[in-house]
Amino acid sequence: MASIERRADDTVKSYAALCDYCAMGPARSLDLLAERYRSGTDPVPTRRATSLKDWSRSQDWQARARAYDDMLAQEAQELHTAKYLAALEAHRLRAAEAGQGVYIVATRLLRRMNEELDDLELSPATLGVLLRAYQTALDLEAHALGIDQLLPELEKGEAR
């Protein structure tokens, strides 16, 4: 989680105010922080806007707040990326499982057709269903393996 690095020139009060300032988000302002401090009943680092402005100027609060915002943005991006990768992996596993299931059904159908070949009337539609089942199974498995991306990379490696 993003944090604000404490520096040697931060006092306990100025650092607490800096943390409150950064927590206000991109719409932060020293005047709004001072107003919040003056209107509250909880203990605060200061109720004087001039103290906040002095601390901000001498301890570089603007740059530190930007760095804090950048850290938050980076964490949000990393979380989004992790969720997206997890969703891709779940999709890959579902596609692989579906492909295996369709492949099993197609194989059973083919086995049954072979066993009953002498008594079975094969129509183009029956063979078409069988072929589409195998093609679907293979397409799902290829999708799960990422073959559309893997093959060009493998071909590049062979060309070297």
C-alpha cells in the first residue's frame, strides 16, 4: 500500500498534517485542510492555515503529494492488471475444460458410429456434426493454449 515517506525534517505534527493533506486526494488544498481542522472537534496538528502553508513550503508537500498520487495510481494499475490476468487464466481454463468435454463427446460418437457402422446410415449431416464437434474441441483447446500467439513466436525461433 502506498505510504508517504517520513523525512528527518518532518515533525510529528507536520507529518500528520501531510498525511491528512495527501489523503484528501487530487482535489486537496491547504485551505480546505485548514478549514477541516478548524471545524472539527478532534485533536489536530494545527488549526492555523499559516502553519500548514509554512510546512508545505519548507517540506515540499506538493511534490510529496504528487509522488503519493503516483504510487496510488501504480498500485491501482497493478491491481487491475492482476485481476485481468486472473480473469484471462480462468477463461483459459474454462476453454480447455470445454474443449476436453466436447472432444470426449465427439470421441464417444465416433466410437459408437464405428461399432454400428454396418447397421448405421451415415448422412452428410451426421458426419458434419461429428467433424464440427472435433473442430470445436480442437479450437477450444488451441485457444486455451494460446496457439494463435505461440505459433508465430515458434516460427520466429525456427527462422534464426
